[in-house]
Amino acid sequence: METFLLLATGASSEAAESGGFGLNLNLLETNLINLAILIGVLFYLGRNIVTNILTERKKGILETIAEAETRQRQAAEALADQQQKLAQAQAEAERIRKEAEATAQAAKESILAQAAKEEENLRKKANEDLNTETERVLAELRQRVSALAIQRVESQLNSVLDESAQQQLVNNSIALLGGNQ
């Protein structure tokens, strides 16, 4: 390695003298100073650029967080609103159900009362029809019994009474009525 360094040193001094290219291993003469200056300039100029980039990125992140918080707040408000509407809808449904039950109960009672009234009317009508039919049958039976009784009496009268007894009966009846004898 020492040989390489000697060659490089010799070549760089020859190249510097001749105006060519060579390898200078002397740290003070080399680019270390140039690198320090370059890094310093980059740090000085780049600091503003990096700061601006980081500031913009921070601003973007903060805006995104603010938007997310806004959306979360809006979602929470919408959820609360929908929950309130749900509670109102459930209360309304319960009110409607109770009304329907009350209406159904009233309709049931009305139908039962009407059915009882109709049953009573039908019983009365059936009793009236039965009484009317009974009276008609009794009147018909009386008429038949009367007719049969008259027929029997006539047949007995015809067999018991002869012509002279009939004449005598007719005369007595006329006398009772106030006629002439």
C-alpha cells in the first residue's frame, strides 16, 4: 500500500506540474474543505426548503385532522338526530298501537252489543211468530171442533128428532123470540 501512496503522490505532483489529473491524498489540500463548504451551503439553503416542505406537510396533516374531526362531529350530530327520530317513531308507533287496541276493543264491544241486541230481537220475533202461529192454530182447531160439534149435533138431532119433534122445536123457538103461534 505504501507503494501505491508513493505512486499516487508522485503522480499527482507530476500531474499538477504538467497540468494533468492526479490523486492528492493530502487532507488539507483535498476536497474536505470543499465538502464542508458545500454541506454548509446546502444546509443553509436547504434548511428553508426542508422547513417549508415540513411546514406544508404539517399544515396538510392538520387540515386533514380538522376535516376528520369535523366529519366525526357531523356524523355524531347526524347519529343523535337519527336516534331522536327513531325514538319519536317508536313513540308514535306505540301510540298508534294503543289507539288500534282501543279501537279494536271498542269495535268488539260494539259488535257484541249489537249481536246481543239482534239475538234479543230474533228471540222476540220468534216468540211473536210462535204466539201468532199458536193463536192461528188454536183458532183453526176451535173452528174445526165447532164444525165437528155442529155436525155431530146435527147427526144426533136427525136421529133423535123426527119430523113432528122438529116442528114443535121450531115453534117453541119462534115463541121464545116473540113471534106468533
